[in-house]
Amino acid sequence: MEEQVGKYWDRLIRRMADPAWEHEAVTLDSVRKPLSIFFRTLGGDGGLSIRASVQTESSQRRHWLQRVAGSGKRISLAWRSAETLHLPDRINLFPKADLNRELYYWLAAMATAPAFDDLGWISRSQQQVLFILQRYPGLVDRYHRLVTAAISLRPNVDKLNAEESAQERDIQKALYSPGTVAHLSECPRDPLPVLLWLHPSPPQSAIASEVCQSASQQEPSSQGETKQSEQQRKRKAKRKKADNNKGGLLTLRHETSLFSVAEMANLDRSEDEDDDLQDAENNANEMDELTITRDNNTTAKSVRFDLDLPSAEEEEVILGEGHLLPEWDFRKQILVKDHCSLLTIKAAVTDAGELPERLRPAARRLRRQFMALRPQSTWVKHQEEGSELDLEAYLKFRGQRAAGQQVEEPRLYSALEKKDRDLACLLLADLSLSTDAWVGDQARVIDIIRDSLYLFSEALQQTGDQFSICGFSSRYRNHVRFHMLKGFNQAYGRQARQQIEAIKPGYYTRMGAAIRRSTELLNLQPQKQKLLLILTDGKPNDLDYYEGRYGIEDTRMAIIEARKAGLIPFCITIDEEAEDYLPYLFGRGHYTLIRRAAELPAKLPQLYARLTS
């Protein structure tokens, strides 16, 4: 009871110290999609992903109530890095939701301006504002509305001491009339952050000094209650080896996750059994940098922040030696030769080999539908040569002869002509650990992918098209795993079904290398039309630097290379955030988002029919 009253009191004091317009708040998730389109329409880098920014420390002057509440020390600002556009996860500064929403769009516009790295913060910010206003006059009114609202929240210059007052006057003048303030007046204290400008010194993740080398190390188990993080922030973090000394107050480490990178807060509860997982998440949010590590401890409770981790390696057969492939380094703008080593893998043989009973009705229906795509032989009449006499042409010819007409080179035969589709297709399925996620209570993503591969193969078997089924996952650039489930020259049958049945989630998503290998295999096929279907549930990532912008740029380059080779790449995804990056990777009209993963098995063959008809 006493503890609960304390929590209520803490919340009350914090609310009094930092009043906000909660009922007018706008969240980043609610505007993410239109904001992404707006950012790219203004010329923003298409390779950047949009994520919530971490809160950073601020040494601004705090009033007595903030000091009592311990608030006002941290703030979320916007900035742009080489890989990500960081924006506050929610904005509730203004009394109108429209103004809070407009601030999101203004910050996204500011992120499209040049960096002006040779200028100081206040000059740089003003030049960025001038650049936006001159280039997009339609934003002028929006800017002035935001300036008026933002200055109303700033300190009254008449109530500050001389140094702080001069500094505040400079900032307000710079906001009202951008380009008129060359230098900020000196003051021992930082000014109140300017919400309309980008972060003066964005945080950078530390380079790992002690990286956990063993990716296959046994992962700690988590028992009991698990809470998903409410925020999709990309937190500043570093890796460190596990400390065997017990007694630390707070340790943080990786935990199994889905779709992207994050961390898990693991409070050491040997002395303190705090049951509130919200407090654990708040503790993690209060930290500037998370240290992540692996150990063998069992956690009583956990907060999950989304992260991919490799699973234990399964028994598999590696075919041949590693196949070397290049990788695109977007920072240096060069294709690094022989940078990745790809291993072709076949799963250990299972007892399976028959189509699962639950899929047989759907398979029968698809086979009937796809029979229509099978090339049909047709009789072509009026031919000079053929296996059958064209009776209609013959009677006409005799009638013309009887009428005394001269007919040169009569075409009196019918020939049976066979039409070929002349098409090869390779389906490349993402088998990374993120596919271990559950979709509802009945199946995981990997189960849905498996059913999709079954039905896709059953359907294509009827068309007579040459097709191959492959999967991929990765663990660093030297261990890209390419699962050969069915080759082009292999008939679809028991052996292929065994390979499909054996697929399991594991490791990461180094998509560029897998696409390049698929391009090589398709180029070996003699067909004129070549279709590369990529089935995935998330964006490219890996344990090393492949996370974020690097992986996206390499994948995009691999797709460009595939198009230059004459292939038709097309992506099918179930990732709800795919709109953020797939237009940049594949281009409009070259991907599709299936919002209900359970519909994937039925929709995949239909999509193939539409793409090839």
C-alpha cells in the first residue's frame, strides 16, 4: 500500500512539474506512414528508416518543482544519422493536436536540409530553416504557427538573469527571423532546447570494445511474465562480455526478439523483487546507453525490446565449399569483391515426404486453377504443311478451281502447334529467427511460410514452369546459409517435401548475398522470362554492421544487379513496417504487403499467376 501511494505521488509531482497536453498528444506510430511519404517527397534519403529517438540529457535550468520531481533532465529531440531519421515517439507540447502533428512534419522537413557541418549550432539551424522555407514556400505559414506556439513555451526573458536573458533573446530572434543571429551569447548554462531545430549534438552508439564473439552461445532462458516494450526506439548501446561477479544492481542484455534490434532489461532481483515490469522499462529508458551481454542466468521476468538472435545450430549437410560473393559498401560506394561466403545447405532427411493432410483440399483447388496456365496445344489452319487436311480450306480451294479461278500456293493443311511459357522462377524464403514469431495462437510465421512453399510448389507443378525453392539466413558475412529446398533440375516430390518440412528459423537476414546467389542460379536457366520471388517478414540485418542502412543499401544494389541481369525481382512481405523501406528497395509496384500472414499460403500462388499471366 505504501509503495503504491508512493507511485501515485511520484506521478502527481511529475505531472505538476512538467504539465503536458496528453489528450492532444500525437504519436509517431500514428503518423509514421504519411510522414515517411512526406519526407521522401521532399527529397529525404529513401534509405533512412524512421524510428523513435532516445531521450538525451539536458543541462537546462530547472524550476524547483522539476528538481523535486527529478524531471526535466532528459528530452527527446529530432536528428538524422546515416541510417535513421530519429523523431520523438510522441509530441504533446502544444494544446492542439494539429500543432503537435505539424511539428512532426516540420522536423521531417528539417531533416531534408543540408547538414551545414562547418557552421555552429545556431547558425546551422537557421540556415536549415531558411533552406526549407525558400525551397518549400508552402511551409512558411506552418513554420510561423509553430514558432508562435514554441516561443510561448519558452522562458520569459525579463525573469532571467542577464546572461541567460541575452542567450534567450538570441534564440527567439533566430526563430522569428532566421539568418539574423550569427553567434549565441555566452552563458554557463545550456538554453532550453529548441523544439523546431534538430539536435545540436546527436548521440552516437559506442563502438563495442568487448564484443560477444560466440553467437552460438547458449541463450539464457526467460521464465514467467514478459512485457513487450511500448516504444520502438533504437537505443544507444554497446556490447560487453558477461561479468561473472554477482551483485550488480542492474544488468542489461540481448533477448530473443522479432523483426528488429533492441535490448532486454534484466534487473538483478537477488535482493529486490520488484514486480512492476513498467518500472524495469522506465529504468532502461532512463539510461543513455545500454550495455548488453549474454550469460547463463535465468530471469524471473523480462521486458522485451525486439531483437533477433541466432538459434542453436541444427544438424545439416553442407554441400561443397563456401561460395564467395561481393557486397556493396554504400559508404565507400564500391562493390567489395569476395566479401561474403555462402554455404549451400540441405537439411537432414526427415520422415516426412507427403503433403500434410490439412493442405490437401487447398492443393487440389490450386492444381485445378493452375491447370489453366499449362501451355495448351492448338490446331493452326491454312498451313502449307501439316499433319491433318484442313477440310474447310480444301473445299474452298475446290470451289475456286471449279469456278475457273487461279489459286497460287493453296494452304490446305492444319498443324498442331505447342505453346511454351518459357519461364523460370526462383522463390527465395527468409528463414531468419524472426520467423519464429507466433501469428495468433495457432502457428508461427515459419509454419505459414512452410505451408506457402508446399502450396506454391503444388500449384507450379501443374504449369510446367521450371522453378526452384530456396531459403536463407546468415550469421556474419562468412556464414550466409543458403538452403536448397528444390533445385531447377529436381522434380518436385518426396525429397523436396522433406526439405520443405525441415525448414527452421535461425540466425539473421543478410539478404543481399542470398539475392546475388539466386540471380546466379536463375541466370543459368535457358528460359527467356525469369522471376525472382522474395518472401520475407522483415528488413535486412545481421550481427555485424549489416544492421540498418548498410544492409538496406546492399540489398537494394543486389536487386539492381538482378534487374540488369534481366530478372524480375518481386517481394512478398508480411512486415507491417515494410512501407518504410520496400519502396526504396524494390520500387513501387514491385512488392506486396500481405497484412494477414495466415492468408499467405493461398495468396502466394495467386500472386504468381498474376505476375506470369
